[in-house]
Amino acid sequence: MQNQEIGREKFLLGWFLWQPSAKETKRQLSSGKNFRIVELKDGECLYCIGLPELSAQETGLLSGAFEEYKAMSSPEFQELENIELFLEDYCERKLAVLEQDQKEYLGKYLRLMAFGHGPLSVLLENQELEEIAANGTGPEKPVRVFDKRMGWLRTNFYYCSESAVKNAVNKMASRLGKRVSLQNPRLNAVLNDGSRLSCSINPVSFLGPSFTLRKFGRLPFSPAELVANNTASAEAMAFLKAAFITDCNAMIAGNTGSGKSSTLNSLLCFVPKDERIIAVEETPELNIMHNHLVKLNVSEGLNISMKDLIVDSLRMRPDRVIVGEVRNEEELLAFVDTILAGQGRGSYCTFHAQSSRDALARMKKLGVIETDLLALDLIVIQRRWKGIGESSEKRRIVEISEIIEKEGRPELNTIFSFDYGKDRLEKAGESARVREKFQNASSSGSKTKFREFLMFESARMQRLAEKNSGILEFFRLEAGKK
């Protein structure tokens, strides 16, 4: 590891980036724009940001240039296209002679620091990364990333101090008027690109400052893409379409990072394009295609809670109400009250639970009266796990169950369940509740028509999955545009 000990200069930037030597590297596994993933001699895989390692002199020069650039009061110097000219002028005044390649990569560094977030900006650009996490400071606690194919990987840069982490987080959250400090040691925010930022510092984060960036794709998955990547079967997706085009209420539940919000977002493609949707979220994650959309966000600073917004939606004449995530008793009871009030044609939420049975148990524990659970039609369970010896994680819908009434009490009727041996979601039973609602909404109301619908939509979903139809095309087809 070159230049790990370059004296105090390595702390000047607040972070340190190094490149593994040829002796440390066994082979390169993959590469892309501004990154490569290598296997080290000890077997560990390392995610390398594609920026040169800086010498002590380059670090000092870059630090001085950045501090002077920040202090420039003249507006023309605060423009992106002038930064290389500024660096050239700064070097001349400091009597520093740079080679052409140095000018290029030092200019790139300065650009990232002035208009981005340093090496973190390079990680944010990579759409194959789902999470970026800092778990403290120093060389023993480097920034880590979660790659879609390879899972968690150590990167080749780390933050040098708590103040450097706080500065990075506060810069990311500055446009939202949020900042982390001793008086406010926790922060949650959504960046301009949709990434979700969560940070905690001492005394909340005992082992050092930490932050997690959960990245979201520019466009959400379509139902066809969920079938194509084996998150759900075509038959199950056809069934869910039947539920969403009628007035069924649904809960998408699962463990952390399982893709609950992505699946809910995908299923909203089945909602007719002209319906009025009210979406309530703590942090904006849903990317809904509909035009008649109202998005309400929680504001902790103004003491506006999720419950307040759910109650407000009662006065907004919605066709559908979507709650990004219910986490506590107050929010859950407000959501259930929305269902009981008969809000529009359906209400939906995400929730943390490992199975439909666990979801019912958690809801009862959080204060929902057992008979009120009968207002919820459908529970969809999505899970994230990694098999023994596997490098990548799986995200699958593993259960779809109806809540039916038996002797006045709620009981689960499982329609689809996951076969882990076959890695496939399979039919497990016949629908009663969704079928009844579908038939009530249909002109003929026959059981045969429901089955015909499922067969037709299943075959259609499979064809669209084979084409890997994205959400824009899929939504256009669902909306009936030619």
C-alpha cells in the first residue's frame, strides 16, 4: 500500500485514497467507468475508485488550492468550466510545475471536491452499487459499498476524522436545510439523485461517525422486469394485477433492503393512469408514473408526522392512498383507519415482517384490533437473503396471502408460496377474496372469467418479461396508448 505514511499531509483533505500495488493484487475481476474490482493476494475483493493515489506534495497542493477556491468571492471563479484555469493559476503562484497528466487528475480531484463530494461522487455515479457506507474513520474502517453482483466490498478510501465525515454529510444535506451536529447527532435526508442518506455521530454512534447512502435507480422496475429477474412469477404478477385493478388493499412486507418499495412502485403500474394518487412518505422513494399525483413528505422540523399526513389524505378525495412505510403504532393505526374509512379504491403500504403470519402478529402487537385486520385484503412478502457460499443476494417475493374471515376472525389464505429448492414462486391455493372482488367489478361476474383473466395476463406478462419491457413502455401499454 503506497503512500500510506506520508505524514500530516494525508489528513489535509479529510479523506485518503490509495491504490493496491501489483504485489498485493492477484487479478482484476471487473471494471467500469472510474472503478475496478480486484482480487487481492489474500483472497479479498477490493473495490478500487479509479483515481490516482496522491503524493504528499500533491495532497498539500490540492488542499491549498481547494481552500483558496472555496474562499474566492468573485462569481466567475465559482463556475465549473473555470476550475482548471484556477488550478493552473494557483500552481504558477506557488511555483509548482505540473506534468500534463497531473494537471488532468488534480483538476478532476478539485472538480469533485468543489462541485461534488470528493471520491464519494465517483461511487454515487455507479448504478451497480446499491449501498455506500462509512462505519468510522481511519485505514481500518474504509468506506464500503454493496455491489449488486458481489455484495459488500471494501473500497480503497477512508475518512480521516469525525469532522471530515460531518462535513461530507452536511454538504450532501445542505440543500435540504439539514445538518448533523452535537445538538442533532442523527440525520435522515434524500439527495437530489434520489439516494437516501442516514447518518449518526457520537454519542449516538458509539464506534465513530457513520453514514449509509442507499442508492435508487433512475427508473423503477416494471412488473415485467420483476418477472424477468425472477423476483416474481408471471402467474403471481397476473394475480397481483387482478388485485390492483379492483379495490383491494395491500401491504408489501419484508426484511430491510428486500425491495419492498421497488415492488410497490412496480405494482402501481396497474393502477389506471387517470386516477388520483396520494403518496405519503417520510423520505421520497417512490417514483410514480401517474400525472394526477400528490406527494406528501414528513417534516420533523415542523413537527408534521406520518399520521398527520395520512389523516390529511382523508380530505383530499384520493382514488388510491400509498404510505411509503409504516413503522410504529401511530402510523399503523392511521393506515388501518384509512382502510376502514374506505379511502378511494385501495390503500397500500410497506411494512417490516418476515412472513404474512409475522405481519399479522406485529400489527396486533402494535395495537390493531383483530377484527380490523379484516379490512386488509392482501399481504405480499418479499425477502432478501444470501445462500451459503453465494456471493450475491437474492430478492424474491416469497408469499402472497389473502386475509379471509373465519368465524369472525382473520385467517390467512396463502395463494403463492416460494419453493427454495427450485428458486421459484409457485401456486399454493385458490383465491377467495380477490376473486370475489374481481367478479363484483366484472360485468359477467363469473369464476371462469377470473381464471381466463389470470391465464391471459400471465401469458402476456411472460412475453413482456422476455422483452424485458421497462417501466415507461410497460406503463404506456397498461394505459392503452398506441
